[in-house]
Amino acid sequence: MISNRSAKLSAAYSKELLKLINSKEFKRFITDRPSKEQEDAAFQKYVNLLAEKGWFISLWHTPLAGLRRIAKCYEDGKIEAADDAMSAHFSECLDEIEGSLTKAFPSRQKILRKVFEAHRNKNYELSIPVMLSQADGIGCEIFKVDSVTSRRPDVIQQLRKFLETEARKKRMPAYWELVAELLPVNASRRDRSRFRDTMNRNSILHGEDVLYATPVNAHKAVSWLNYVASFKTDLWIEQVESFVSP
């Protein structure tokens, strides 16, 4: 049986809760809260902007609440500050990314461990090309294409077919569909001029870019490798299960 004191406390609580619900502040909060469509549109804008700057977020590492702040830095021309923030973020989750990748791709374990060690030792001249080449190989495994960065029509068609037929793609489509888009990382020599000061896979692996070995590019390479690898079934499921909507 409920005591008089408990009943009074319950009544007082109900009264305060009703007051809160009827307050202008609460009604404004409910009214001003973005819709699901608005949240999805904002997320797509942020991930597209970051990808155009050479960054690929990790759904299970990157704090989605911070995307708006990073995107605003880029929009305001604070490129160095935004790049530094993203570099620091991927540096913090480096161990977890390495662990996930070596577990998901045991045949590449020796290479991956050595390339992450080179990265930690700031040997970016070696770590960046190897990470890019491993992303190529992993992409071939997953998508069954010659090169995940190729802009050939048949490759793009295969990537889009993969995205369309995979039911798992339904969560956060803006994130997954980036793999089939023209971006700085996969731009050909003909398309490179559309992007400025961003890491390009072809110019690095073909020996054209000899100034690529920077901390920012090194962490961009980590983000690209992690992104391509995330299409593997177990990594994809892990992302969806741990994802929390922004």
C-alpha cells in the first residue's frame, strides 16, 4: 500500500511534470527539433563534405554529434583546424581500427600490423601507399571489381549493383554510397583538377606526388582503408549494431 508521503511525492512529481510539458520552453523544444528527414539531409551534407576533403568517418568510432562542428570549420575556411581535429580523432581510435581490420582480414594481418606500426613511427612515406594498396585489395575482395577507385563505367555499375542488392545498405545510405561517387581519393588525372589540396590515390601510387607524406594524409589513408573495409559483412553488422542516431 502506498504511504501518504509517497502519494504526496508522486502527486507533486506529476504536477511538476505537467507544468514542464505545458511550458513554452518544452513546446519550443518539440517544435524546433529537426525531423528525421532533416537529420538525414544534414548527415548526408556532412559526410559528403568530409569525403570531399578526403575524410571518411567511422560509424562506430566517429562521434556523429561533432560532424556539424567539423563541417562548419571547413565551410568557414578553417581547413587546418578541421584537418587537425580529424587527424586527432583517427589517432585516438587507431588501435581499435587496427584490431578490427586484422581480425576481419586474417590473410592480411602481417601486412596490416606492419603498416600500422609504420604509421605510429611516422614513417608516412611507406604507410600511406601501403594503406592505399591494401584498400584496393580489400575492395577487390568485397566488391569483386578490378579496383574500387576505378571510374570505369563497368566498375561503377558493379559498385552500385552491390549497394542496391545489399539489404544492409538501408541504414545510413549517404555514408555507404560514397564508394561509388567521384571523390578526391579516387579521381583520375583528368578529374583531379576538380579538387584542391587533397590526397589522391592514383598520384601517390603512380609516383607522381612526392609530397604526400604528411600526418594529415596519413590519417586520411587510415580513414579510407577503414571505410572500404567496413563493407565486409561482420564489420558492417558491427557498425549497424553500435550506431546511435545523431
